[in-house]
Amino acid sequence: MKKKLIATIVVAIFAVALAGSAMAEEINAYMGLSPENNATVVKFIKDKTGITVNQNFQSFGEIQAKVKAEAPNFNADIIVGCGSPLAFMAKKNGWAVPYVSISWKGAAEVFVDPQGYWYNFSNFSFVLVGNKDRLAKAGYSMPKSWKDLLDPKWKGEIVMPSPLSSGTANQMRFTFLALYGDDAGWKFLADLDKNIHHYTRSGNAPTDLVGRGEFMLGLTSDENVKKRLDDGYPLIWTVPQEGTGYDGTFAVILNGTKKLDTAKKIIDILGTPEFSALMAQIGYVTPRPAPNKLYGKTLPKYIKIDLGKAAEDSPKNNDIWKQKFRTEFK
Amino acid sequence: MATAELSVKLQASSGSKVKDFLNANMVNILAALLFLLLAFFLLYPIVAVLIKSLRGPSGFTLQYYQNFFSKNYYYQSLINTLLLGAINTVVCLVIGFCLAYMTTRGPWILRKPLKIISLVPLIAPPYLFALSLIILFGRNGLVTRALDLHWELYGFGGVVISQTLAFIPLAYMMIESTLMSLNPNLEESAYDLGATEATILRTITIPLLAPGLLKAALLIFVMTIAEFGNAAILGGRTPFLAPDTYTMITGESDFYMGSVLSVILIAPCILIFFIHNYLLEGKKFTTIGGKPVASEPRKITPLIKVPFVIITTVAAGAILICFAVVFAASFYKILGVTHNFVLSNYLDFTSNRAIYNSIRVSFVAAVIGAIIGVLLAYVIVRGQFFGRTFIEMISLSGFALPGTVLGIGYLLAFSAPPLKLTGGIMILALNCVFRFLAVGVEAGISKLHQIHIEIEEASADLGASFLTTFYKIVLPIMFPAFIAGFIYTFMTAIVSLSAVVFLVSPGFDLAAVIIFDKAVYGEIGIASATTMKLVLIVMICMLILNFISNKTKLGSSMKKSAAV
């Protein structure tokens, strides 16, 4: 009898475990913001619409890799936060479902695709961060120009993300190429490479590594800097005199979704002034102007870039990158 | 199969004949079904990886292999990986042996605490050691700052240290279980006859342990080179095959080069698997099989005692400190930067769903895995069909398959219709089932060897059908093997990262993957707290399991087969 009882219990648990929990309105999303910013956005959507967004953290590059690999059978219904290369690619390859949202009316053209294939719900940039304590101990001051990073005294003390896996680093690369031109740009990256300790997988990772004092300087995404400062990390940040680049965080409804209505509701909520205010509080530059927590009233100087061209050149530049920096083991 | 169906049709007129036929051929039918499962879920994904590595966008090509062997960056990763595997295996074996020797032969007072210290990290993800090492010995680590040291943790050395610490528990567990089942009478007689401790070790203990040591070595080597967490966190610019494969697949979507790296990673594993099988031919010692007996502590000569005590203390101390650091980190906002005590890491519930998923996946995998394991063991031992040894080899090959390769294989094989399994819970569970099948199969085989087929024949002669015999006689005997397979699959599935990291999707995230992401990302507090929650839940699960098996009076036999 006992054995039968146990067997029944095991079978019952097995069935429950396999079936999982069917709940209220749910949607599966690829989200490429930092984990805590993903969580903030998920909570906002839940509070405003009641929709539960299931997501797991991936960097822009990883989402791009995943969507490319899965096409045309996606395992998610929507992307909430990917870089321009993927958003443009999705429109071009028919991976995106067009939807013209009324709630986005009036937003500037950098934020909305006229045909509604993609929506850019905030821009982010990259900045230079330093560890106050380590810099003070070494007697160094924060570099004023990007060129200052080439000084041999920084050898092994700089970290930056890898453009092969991080959208932020892709942005850094096309920004430097736009700033210096192709030839001088690649020479700058090659010289910088001599001082880089290693390339991280995610665009935010240098903020933490520098914050904990493992390295003195980091080229990093600006999206977490404010949060890390508030957390108490001894960080100092700056935008060097030449300026910085920018890229959007895009939302795209993926073709084949069975939850189109839910996805549309999410697109709508992303266009509201309340959502812009939330993102600006984190430190993003938003479609609806709102006071920015990181930059304050004056936005940093931007280097002029063509996002479309940057997206198109990205695969070619990845090949050049591998040729240059992934042949020799140093 | 086809002939089976045909014969069934022909004899459909007579119900009893069908029954006879089924009774006579059930083993073969079962074997065919199991073989199909193995072929589909174990062989096919690996073949898919191999094909991907050889087929570029325009047909068959060796270009990617040429790339690998002509570029220093790539082939250096192979050299690094093999070197890491070799160093790790040797060091882990030595330390594992010393620990196991002390807990089975050493003074009573040390046995329990040492055992607990050596086993606890098993239920934590292996890359936690990388985290502790950064907090303590990183460039701005607590110890580094306190002593004003200048060393470089990031690189080959750091990876070796963290990886060794991570795999000591596994080495210990495997060696301890063989030491336990080794009848101490031989050693004691030698001692009574005046042999020194060193002589006993050299001429009795180690030779008798050889098969167990060899198997531990194989398993540690394979797991070390496939586990990429520590190398990804501490490697810096030093390339290793497993983390590079991971970056190439998930980060860069370069499936061709990723597959090449996988094939190259799998080659040494398969080679070692065959060497291991060859060396073990006819080397089964009969001392195994006796009831585990605790050995009385003997007087150990200082010549042996001193190095053993030093190694054990250092190893146990290092494990304890690393674990303590993770535990402490879970209560600080940022350990090593700001020192204020918080509980917010535990109150962060974003990871709860992932923990829940992990338990679901591990449970489903453990049930399916244990059932398939027992059935496989049965057909391997009792079946008399062509290809029996082949099936045995495939089902035991899980030991030698690096997780990354099977993860990528599943991604390649099951991501497009009509075989689309990705994006759900089932692909995660199935992956764990077939990766960890070997333990259940092996436990089942050794159980079945203990009973003679006569009992089953007697049952059949008395008129019982195949199913009745199986249910009434075979199953009760195999139950401990079932439990062993269940526990092993459950425990390893819940902390394993290397394969499932390729297969998680939104809504089906797993705790091990979340912890890794948080750790890489720098959220050490939350990563530590999530680990602690996971450890606690796994412990509760084990206690419940232990309780159930004790209730069904299977406690002692379960422990024995869990040690197989």
C-alpha cells in the first residue's frame, strides 16, 4: 500500500512539474537591458497592464545571435530592448510584425519606424568610468580625450566589452570609426587593444569590474552608471571631449507570435510619457523628453553617426575585428 | 520491429499466442525502443554538430578546421584546455584521495566534519569558486589589499585554482565510495602482519582502488574541460575551448566555428573513454560488493600522516573559506566595497521562478532518467540480441560527453520543425536525462549481476507473464538502482550549466544560468543569495527523498547503490 501511495504521489508531482503553471496574460520576451533595468521594465508593464513578461537576461549581441539562429521560428513573442542592427535586420528580413501605435504619435523619427516595424524606446551611450580609489592611489587623473587611453601607463588596466557579443561595444566601434575615419579608426582600436586587459561579454560588465577596483578604467554602457554610483561604488565617470556615440533600445514584435494583441499592448505602453519618465530616471535619453538622472539637463556631446550604415557594416567589421584581434594569443 | 508487428497480426486470432510472443520477445522490443531513444537523443545531436562543422554555406569544407589549426589563438585554446584538464585531474585525484583516506581510515573525530566540508560544495554551481577568489585575491580583493600584494589572478593560474577547488568534491565522492566498499580486512591483515602504512597503501589500497581512480580521473577530466564558468569569469584573455565555444554560439552566432571547437573538445574525451574501457577490461575486483564496513583508525606513520594532514587541511580550509565568502557575500550589498549588512539579496524574488523551473526540470529529468536507466540496464544484462555491447557503450558514454557539445547538439538538432523542441521545458529535461544516464545504467547493471536469471525463469515457468515477472521480481531488485539514478540526475541537473545554458529561453530560465549571468554581470550579492536558496532547497529535497526511502526500508541499500 505504502509503495502505491508513494508511486501515486511521484506521478502526481511529475505531472504537475511537466505541466507547469498556466496563468493570466503572459508573454515571452527577449530583453537586452541590464538585468535590473529589465526587471524595472517588467514591473512597470505588470503594474500598468497586468501582463506578465517572461524574459531572461541576454546582451544585445546574444539576442541578435539567438534571433538569427531561430529565424523564422522564434521562441519569443517580442523583443523589448535590442540594438539597431537587429531592429533594421528584422524589418528587412520580414521577422517583424508591423503595427502603427497611436500612443507613439509625435515621437521624433529616430525613435519610431514610420511603418511601425520597430520602436526605439530609449537611447543610450557609452562613457568612460574610473575607480576613484585606484586612480588616487596610482596618482593618475581621468583621461580628458579618448586618445589619452593609448598612454602605455594604462596597460592591463582598461576593460571594454567585446563587439562580437555586446551591442554597446559595437556602438563604440562604429563611433570610433565615424570619429577618426576607417583607417585611423582601426589604428586607434589596435593601439587601444594593447592596453585592454580583456574584452567582457556584456556592455555593462566594465562598470562593475571598475567599480570593484579590479581595473582602473572601463569603456562601458551608461545605462547602469547612475545606479552603481547610488549603490556606493567608488566610481567616477566622464564623456571625453570628442563626445560619445549612441544607439537605441528597440522593441520589435516577432513574426509568428500567437499573442499579437498582448504584444501590441506592450508597444503602446512603451510610448507613454510615464514610461519615458521611468527610463530617464535610470539615465536613458527618451522619446518623450524627461529630466535625465545621469546627465541632468545638458546632454553629452554626440559624435555624428549613421545607425543604418553602422548596422550594415557590423558583420564586415566583425570579420575585420577577428582578423586583427583574434589570431594571435597574447 | 516490422517482423514483430507482422507476427502479431498473423497470430492475432489466438490471444494466448500473442501473449506468448510478447513474453518471449519483450526484451528485444524494449531494446529496439530504447535504442531508438538513444540514437535520437544522444547520437543524432552529436552527429548534427559534426555535420555543421564540416558544411559551410556552400557545401562540404574543411576551411573551419584549417582556421582552427592555423591560427595561434584557436589552437592555443586546445593546448590550454588539455593542460588545464591534466593538471586538474592529477591535483583533484591526489587531494580527493587524501580526503577520502582521512575520512575512511583516519581518526574518528575528523571523519564527519571533513566529509561534510568535502561534499557540501557539490550542490553549489562550480563557478562560485571564481567569485570567492575574486573577492579574496582579485586585484582589489580583500587579501590582496590587506597584504598589499601584486599578483595576477586573471589567467591560466586563476582558472586552474578555481577549477581544482570546484572538482575536489566530485573526486572525493567517487574515491570515497570505492574506498568504503573496499573490504578493510586485507589492509588490516597486512597491518597485523607488520606491514607499514606506506607498504599497505602502495601494494594493497591503491592497486585495489585503481578502477575507481581511473573512472574518477575520466569523469573529472571531462567535466573540467567542459565546465566553462570559472574560465569565463577568470580567464581574462587566455583562451579555453569551452568558454570560447559558448561565446561563439551565444554571443556571435558563429555556429560553424562553434561546432569545430565542440568537435575538437569531444575528441580527447572519446579517446580517454576508450582507453578507460580498455584498461578496465577484466579488472573487476571481487572485494567490491561486500557491505560497506567502517575501518578502525590505525596508527598512521608520520611519514604518511604529515603530508596527508597538510593536504587535507589546506584543501578543506580552502573549500570552507570560499564557501564562507559566498555565504557572507549574500548578506552584503557589495562585499569588499561597502560593508553594510543587508537582506535585500534574499528578498530579490526575480530569481524565484528560475529556481522553481530548475526543480521542475531536474525532477522530470530524474524520473525519466531513472526509468530509462533501469530499463537499459535490464536489456543490456538480460537481452541476447546483436549490438548489446554497442548499446551499453552508448548509454555509458554520457560520462565522456562534454556538456557544451550536447547543448549545442540539441540546439542544432531540435530547433526547427518538425523536430522543434526548443523554447520549452522538455528539451531541458531530455538533455539532462541523456547526459546523466550513465550512473543509473551502471547501478542497474551491477544490481542485476547480483541476482541470477533463474528466479525470473522460475517465475516465467510458473506461468507469470513478462510484465508480472518484471513488476514483481525485477523491479523490487532494481529499485535501489532507480533511486541512485534519480538522485544523481536530480543533483547534477540542478547545478549543471554547460549544456542547458544553450537551451534556456524566456519563461524557461534555470537557476544555474541566472546565477552565472548575475555573477558575470557583477551582481555577486544576488548571485550568492540565489545560490544559498538553491542549496537550501536541494538539501530539503534530499532530506525528503531520504525520508521516503527510509520509510520504504530502502535506506541502507540506497546508500550503497548511490555510491556505485
